Amino acid sequence: MAEKKERQTKAYVPHRNCPKCGVQSKLAEHTDRRTCGRCGYMEKK
Ligand SMILES: [Zn+2]
């Protein structure tokens, strides 16, 4: 069940910034999603 464990370190995250706001806004990490506090964008993991 626990197959998808984190394999990479946190040093490299390909999609951390908000796709709408760009590099100005980072996505907040949640357990199952990422959200942008700026525009309200939400992304499922
Ligand atoms: Zn945003």
C-alpha cells in the first residue's frame, strides 16, 4: 500500500510555484494537495 513513498529529497521540486501567479507565489504544502494563498489555486498531489 505504501508504495509511493517520497523518493526524492526536497531539494528538487519541479512544480512548486503557482501556475497562475508564477514564481511570485509558492504553493503551500498540504498532506494531499498544494494550494496558492494568493489566487486560491489548488492542485491535487
Ligand atoms: Zn496563485
